Amino acid sequence: MISRPFWVQRIEHAWQEAPIAWLAGVRRSGKTTLAHSVCNPEGWRRHAIK
């Protein structure tokens, strides 16, 4: 897995502002992988917006 320190820092900063973070991007761009690298996904609620 590729380390993404810039994006991890942005997500952690966003969580200081609000208890939710929205990851948007094109298909297969690594959104889920990035989310898993930030914290443990156990117990998360996942919503697909179509």
C-alpha cells in the first residue's frame, strides 16, 4: 500500500472540525484504501451515494 501522508493529515484535520469526513473521487482511486489506512473500519457504517 502506498503511503499518503498529505491526505491522511487532511482527513485527521477534518475530523477535528466535524465527526464525519466525506471522501469523494472517481472509481478505483483509492478512497477505501485511504480510509482503511487512517483507522480501523470495524464498526463503520458505509453508505453508497449514487
